[in-house]
Amino acid sequence: MEDTAQRCIAIIAKAKNIPADKITLDTSFEELNIDSLDKINISFEVEEAFDIAIPDDALGSLKTVGDVVRGVDQLVAAKTSGSAPATAS
């Protein structure tokens, strides 16, 4: 999860032009001024970085950086185990 966290934080930091060391797993999207368009752009970057597909309906439930990391970990695990498609919610 640590590598996932670092990669997700780097993507969010780049998208918002914020130093990565200012972002933690507990940082909320509200604190980072991430709006719905930012969420979409960040999700595209995360999908590309991890070769996964984030369900559209999952975007609304993401409130913190930690939510993103946990979701990515779940999607990657489902994809690698073959137990569910990478788009499973």
C-alpha cells in the first residue's frame, strides 16, 4: 500500500501543483480544493498509472487521499487475482 500511496499522492500533487509532502492519506479533497473535474482528471491519471478502471459511480464517494489509495489497492488486487474484473465496484 505504501507504493500505491506514494504514487497516488504524486499524481494528486502534480494535478493540483502542491508539494507531495503536504499531502497525507488523511488529507481531504476539500482541503486540496479538488472539485468534480479535478476528480475526473485525477482518476484518468490513476487509471493509466495502475492499469485499472475506476467505476464512475465510485468517484463521488472519494473524500480523502486514503479513499483513493484503498480503492486502487482493491481494484489492483481484484485484477491480479482474477476474482473480479478491474472495473468492479
